[in-house]
Amino acid sequence: MIEESGKRRRTMAEKRQLFMEMRAQNFDVIRLSTYRTACKLRFVQKRCNLHLVDIWNMIEAFRDNGLNTLDHSTEINVSRLETIISSIYYQLNKRLPSSHQISVEQSISLLLNFIIAACDSEGHGKLTVFSVKAMLATMCGGKILDKLRYLFSQISDPAGLLQFPRFEQLLREVLRLPTAVFEGPSFGYSDSALRSCFPHQKKVMLNMFLDTLMADPPPQCLVWLPLMHRLAHVENVFHPVECSYCHCESMMGFRYRCQQCHNYQLCQNCFWRGHASGTHSNQHQMKEHSSWKSPAKKLSHAISKSLGCVPSREPPRPLFPEQPEKPLDLAHIVPPRPVSNMSEAMVTHVSSGAATPTKSALGSPGRLDEEHRLIARYAARLAAEAGSAPRPPADLGFSFDANKQQRQLIAELESKNREILQEIQRLRLEHEQASQPTPEKAQHNPTLLAELRLLRQRKDELEQRMSALQESRRELMVQLEGLMKLLKVRGGTSAMTCWWQRIPSPTPCPRW
């Protein structure tokens, strides 16, 4: 009995931990409800380490856990929700470096208790799939444009039109977040909130949906959402300006400049709390700055703008096709022909323009001999196909001369290839002879020791020479393939078949 009461107290303490830490930040002193809500949700996002998980990682987690195959109204229990959240954080730790690992168990506990408090305040122990998707997609990191595109895909029909009953359900789920951080009176769900988003439109597609929710200002019920993303962008922005109220020499985050008082600027903490000094009043219009520009940069920008050197502003976001993209139909795609042997794979690899195989593939004499026979067979087949095609009699003489020159060039390349193989064999034998003297014998004879040093030096030279010869051989193989392609394009006579049959078999390459 005592153990059960102790576990119950620990569970209640874990549920209250996040909200107690949030109250300790004293966000309630912020006088504007929009900034207050955005600051609270940004704190929850960072405390649960959701700012490290973008929307694409979240979509991948949904697919890994099978949520994309379930209907939106399907209910899942708390244990499955915990499994989904656990997979999100374990995958996050795999992507993070070892010095930036997070506490997975603590993050799971904080996020799980927050989602339950927001979506299951009555304690049923069940949540719908749509509720989980909407909560996690809204609270994760990433661009707001990508989040809204994903949410629209969940509430639109196959034709790309917004379904208003689903949008109403989405609005209910998203507005549970401000309610969970005690901002329900300002941003709770109401019928007027739904009508304020799309008051007159009957057909809403993706671009109109994005324009409405990313407008300036956005709908009143969602005005905190873009502000939460702007807070994430300016957290580390530095302004080398003194605050006119607290006289802090510099400020971080947002900077607010009065449009009536000369050079009156406030840091975000003073502005959010409604501080004012001198002739300044909270009723004055303030301009929000998310970056700092030096006076010189401002002057140059003004001059460029007056001269017309500054290009016109690009649209704030790209335009997307109204019709959703259809999935690819892979049923009629013919699979690639399987490679029957290693030699065919090597010829295909060479003909595609890639590098030739390594020494382990070229070192076998049987494989190399089979490769040369395959090249000869391939060229003979090309010549036979070209010879069987009907050709005008006037072109026979010219074609015969061109093919004769090509045959001579191929013969030279084959001869050069055999010389390279013989040189490689000779260098290999010299390398084996150079490595025979042992250090034990050389220790008793200074002459042998000096010869050993010379042999090692010679060994390095031979290895460099072997590398150069291998590279030259690769180039010859590429040239040979190019000539065979020319033979296929221009065609040849039936005499070429006999010529290829008379080519001697090349010397096999030694094993490395």
C-alpha cells in the first residue's frame, strides 16, 4: 500500500514537473497574450527537445509506427503513444553527435505527460491518431511552411480541396496547446475562431490555405503560431544597441523601436512587460526588428533602392501545384536485365564511363582472358550486324578506308596492351626478387645492408611504375570501347569478321 502511494506521488510529480518549471520562468508577467503564449509553447518545445526534431523526421516516425495506415478517428492507448515518442527520441540520439546526446527517458516523460494533459484532460487513456499527428506536427521544429503543407495534406480530399469538417477538427486540436499552457481564455476554440479563418471562401486549396495562415497578420486564433517560429529564429540574434529603459548595453532576440520618440529602443523583455520611460508611452506605435543593420549598411541600401539597384522583393513563399501529385505507378516498369557473370559486369561498367575495376578484379588471368574474348566477340557481332545492313555502293570505298584505319588503330592498341601486360609481369618478378633478402642476413654484412636499402628504393620506384602502367592500361581500354562504338555507328563490311578472328589472344594478366 505504501509502495503504491509512493508510485502515485512520483507519477503526479512527473506530470507537474514541466508546468512547475514553466511557472518558474515567470512568463505570466508578459502583458501581451500573443507573446505570452508563444513564449510558453517555445519553452515546452525546447524543454522536451522537440526543437531538434523537424517535421520530416516526425513524418518518418509516423510511418515507422504505422500511423499513416490508420484512420484519423482510430484511438490509441497511452502505451502506444509512449512507443511512438520513444522511437522519435531514440532516432534523434542516433543523429546527434555523442557530445550533444539528450536524456531520452526524461524527454519521453515530459512530452508524454504534456500531450496527455493537453489532449486527454478527462483521463480516458485514449487519444485519436489525428490528435497525436496534429500535436506533434505543430510542436516539432522545422519551417512553418512545411508544417502547414503536411497539415493540409491531412485535412484535404484527393482533389486537393480543404474539407471544412477536418479543418474544424484540426483547429480544435491545435488550440488545445494554448489551453494546456493556461491561455485558453485568449486562444481557446470557438465557432467565431473557425469563421475568422475562411469567412467567404467555399473552395480552399493549398496556396490559399498557406496565404491565409501565413498572412501578416494571420487569423486571430492562430496568431501565436508564426510568432513561436520567429522566436526560434531570433533567439541568438545580437543587437549592439542600448535599451532605453533598462540601459542594457546590448540585447538579444527582438528589438523594438518607437516610431514617435527619437532613437527610443527597447529590448524584448522591457517591451513585453510594458516598461516605458521619459516621454515614451505604451500607446506609441513600435516597430519590431529581428536583425541588426549598421548605419552604413542602411545608407547604402537606401541609396541602392533610390537608384533602382535593389531588385523587387520575391514572393514570400513558393507557389505549389493545386492538384496533389499522384503516386508513381511502378507496376509496368521493366526490371533491369540481371548480369550473368563478372566479365559482363566489367564490360558494362567500362562502357558506362565509370572507373575500371580494382586490382582484385583485373588480377585473375582467366577473367582477363575472358574479358578480351568478350570484347572481340562483341566487336565481331557489331561488324556482322553492320555488314548485313544494306548500304549504297558509292559509300563502300570510303567506308572500307575508314574501317581499315580503325582496324590498324585497334591492332596498335592491342599490341600496346600486350606490352603493358608483359611489363607488369617483369616488374612483378623484379619486385619478388627485391623482397627476398632478409634483414637477418644483412646484419652480418654491410654490403648486403646497403644493397637492401637500394632494393627497397627500387621497389618503391617499381610500384610507382606499376601504378602508372595500370592507369595507362585503363585509358587504352576506354579508347578501345570508344572505337567499338564507332564501329557500331558507321558499320563495317563482312571482312571485319574475318579480321577479328585472326587477332591473336592477348597475353593473360598475372595474378596480383
